Amino acid sequence: MSGTAIRPFRVEIPQGDLDDLAARLARTNWPAELPGAGDTYGMGTDRVRALVERWRDGFDWRAVEARLNAYPQFVTEIDGERIHFLHVRSSRPDATPLVLTHGWPGSVLEYLDVIDPLTEPADPEAPAFHVVVPSLPGFGFSGPTRSAGWNRYRTARAWAELMNRLGYAGYGAVGNDAGSMVAPELGRIDPEHVLGVHVTQLFSFPSGDPAEFADLSDADQAALKHLQWFYENKFSFNQVHSQQPQTLAFGLADSPVGLLAWNAQLFDESLDVDFVLANVALYWFTGTAASAIRFYWEEAHAEQPAAGPTTVPTALAMFPGDFQSIRRFAERDHSNIVRWTAYGADVEGRGDVGGHYAAHQATEVLVADIREFFAGLR
């Protein structure tokens, strides 16, 4: 069979793996903790214990499998690595192809809620999409990577090949977290085919020029303060992943509770527990804890291509509680930002839309934003 063949795929974790997980959770070695410390020193024992109890006694991995297997899934080999992806075609002949890219510690699971409303909108006048949701190389069902260099640039090249292999001459790119780095790069390297880029973060930072800070708005000043707070209080994961991912990987690969505590630090406590556990379990069962965090090392050591700002139409849907992009910096890196939406805590009475996982937490809001952006490009 050709290495470029696209083969059907189903999630079928052996029962023995589930039994082994249950046994490991039952004999957890809990770390010592100072009385009343809470989250002062990092993930507190109370939160991790509650997550473990749910993982052992209430969480249903088979339900996650069934939900994934309800959609067509495939694997193919690109640039020497297996790539897993969901591919759900709309029944609408006017549908626009979209490739949606997740990040860490999320996975393809973060986009499951948007598949149905994007592919088969209830309103026949609403735009429809063919949806492709790949697992990043080294993440989840793509399996551990076997080669180095899987950063945003190599991933974007792989996605361009994937969409070409699927027969899409024109398509949109959507991303969150690492996907918000891959999607703009995809637009940069494949502008002849990428119709537009829609992301939930534009990771553009100060260049060091003091003039960039002149007359910043109050909102931008607040965004800088939030970024500084995150760097000083929550950025340790990035430092470790960027410098010594393999050292950390021994603990993550051997202890499901260690993996849970490390990954869950980046899942806000407002998220539903089963969503958190599903994403953590996916990394555990696929053995990709180590290869996933190597993405950060590869990013930190990548040689950035000599190129100017991106030129394809770009949209940002920014949600409260998440990374707050600053347009002045973003326009330095992206020359064709045509839509910039900063959502507040409440959108048209639909409630709280805060959070990093907008596709899961604010599905209707994000879907509407994606529709409006791509409809405007026609």
C-alpha cells in the first residue's frame, strides 16, 4: 500500500489498557503538601484528588471513543509520520473546506462540538463547511513522532499536503493555541489555496522598540499586565518543555496522576471535569505525553524562515480569560487582519464565553464568528 494512502481509522483502546490505568490510579503515591497550601506551590492535592476520583469511578472512556467513532476518521503518512484526522464532509455542495488545528494540552476533542453546526447548519442560509481536524504530529492518535523538527513550519507543510491529498483546491485554516501558530503559517506557505485564517490568539509580542508602547490603550495595557502575570506565575511548563522535555517525560509516561496534574494545570477549573479527563486520557492511552511536549522544544530551537508578515485575510476571535492579543503588535506580523473581535463575558445573553477552549466552552459564539468571517471572503 502506498505511503500516501488514506486509511480508515477507529479508536479502540484495549480493555487491558483501561484495567492497567485503573490499577495505577488505585496505587497512586501522593506527594507531601503543606497544610492549607492550596495552589500556592502549583497544582493542589485537593483538585488532583477530585479529578482522580472521577477518573476512577465516574469517567467513561468508552463514551469518548463512541463519540469520536461517530465521525469518519483516517490516518495517512506525511513526511515520514503518521497523521490521524477526522474528515466530515457537509451535504451542502457550496460547503467550504476547513482544517482546524488544536494545541496542547488539548486535542482533536476540543473541536468535536463544532463539527455538526459547521457541516450541517440548521439555517440553510448559513455557510456550511467540510471539516478536517488533524491530530498534530506526535499528539494523540497520530502517535509518537519518530523524527525531530516537528514545529509549526513543518506541521504547516504537512497540512498543505493533507488538504491537497484530500482534493481541496481552496480551504480555510482555523486554529487555537498551537493551532493559532500553525494556521497563519499555513496561510503564509500556501496562499494560493488558503482562503483565510481564523484563530483565537495572535501570538505577537513586543519587538523591543520603545515606540511600540506609546499611547497603548487601557485594554492593551491590561493585556500586557496579564501577559506579565502569566509569565511570572504560570509559564514554568513552557520553560521545561522548551529546555528539557525528555526529563519530564519519564514522569508523564509512567504516572497517569503525574500526567493529569501536569496537563490539568492548563485546564481552567471552570471547564467540565470530563472534558479535562478525556483530553488527559487521550495522551495516556496513545503514549504521546513525551512527543507532544517536544513541540515546544522544536519551536524554541526552530530556524524561523526569512519572511515578511502574512498576507492572507486573517480573523481573530478573542475570548476573555485567554491570551489577550494586541493589535499593534499583531499587525506587524500579519498585514491583512480583516476581522478583530474581542468578546466580553456575555454575548447577546448567551452567558459566559470566557476561556481558552472556545470551541468547547462557547461553541455557538465561535461557530458564528467562523461563519461570518468566511462568508465575508466570498
